[in-house]
Amino acid sequence: DAGVIQSPRHEVTEMGQEVTLRCKPISGHNSLFWYRQTMMRGLELLIYFNNNVPIDDSGMPEDRFSAKMPNASFSTLKIQPSEPRDSAVYFCASGDWEDYGYTFGSGTRLTVV
Amino acid sequence: AQTVTQSQPEMSVQEAETVTLSCTYDTSESDYYLFWYKQPPSRQMILVIRQEAYKQQNATENRFSVNFQKAAKSFSLKISDSQLGDAAMYFCAYETSGSRLTFGEGTQLTVNP
């Protein structure tokens, strides 16, 4: 198994632009999580899905952020419009809802200038 | 809300020596899971070890073992025979059925040759 695949690995964009981060979870996993990591706030859970349905999006910072999971093998996290304070590493992780502990992707480092 | 606290921002150890990283947590739940994740400079989040709260026996994975003190809400990680490749940021994390992974602030471990 190739693990959780995230793309792109790095993204540099200008303030105001739309950014889309992508994630392919491990086949067979039924839960998917988006985390954000910053020096100031550490690792924060943004949103998670179970069987492609959003369960809790209370961690999503504001309306500029949206996440979708159209099928079991793909999810996106979109920021529109992006701001410099959105600069962070964004992780996707997948797991089995009946189990505990997840497998993380390699993350996307987002820089908004 | 559950919280996870790692009181040691940085630790160092000599190669081949033993080091213990501390973690405490706060919860009112009786059934939960605890984890240690490792994040090397590559930024990949790697699951090191996990402990089920209902199990009294401390988990062990090769050179990594935990000291789980449920009453004290303490969950420390011991790394024996430290290797240069163990150098990384280590995160303690908590999870229960009602909430997903909550991470501590992290401990940066340096291994000196």
C-alpha cells in the first residue's frame, strides 16, 4: 500500500488566491482527517469524515475553508481566498472508524505571500 | 475538553543511552487510547506506540516502551539504546470514541553521537 497520498507537497501562492489541497486515503479506511500544524498552535484537527460524510467541522477556522470527500478515495481541502496566516503544514490522515490511531500523509506545506 | 501536556519542549540523549519523554493528560473518560507519534525532519508523522486505557500492561515496541499510570493520567515514553535516527519531534496524543486525536505540544529529541 502506498499509504496516504497528499498533493502537492509544497504550495506557494499569493494572498487572495484559491488553494486546493488533495488527499488519497488508504484503501479500505473509512475515516479521513484534516489537520493543520503551525508553530504557534501545534497540531489542530480541522475536520473529519466517516464513510465520506463530514462528522465534525468545528475546527475549520472560518468560511474561507471548505472540505469535501466525494468518494472513498479522494478528499480536498480548499481555502478561498487565502491569507498569509493560513501558512502552515496541512496533514491528511486516514483510519478505520472502529479502530484507533491513524496513518498520516506526508503533508502539504502551504506558504501564502 | 481533553488536554494533553508535554512539559519538556526539548530533550537530549547520548547515543546508546536511555531517555524518557513525559506526557500527562486530562480526561473524564474511562475508555480511551494513548499514542506516541514521531515526526522527523521529513515531517512525516509516524506512529511509534499505542496504549489502550483498559489494558494494565504497558505497551512495548522493540526499543520503545511506555509507562502508563492511569490514576495519575501519565503516559511516558522510554527509548532504550537511543540511535541517531531517533532524533525527531515526539508527540503524545489522546483519543476516545467521542473525540478524535488530540496532540500535546511536542518534545524535540536530540541524539548526540
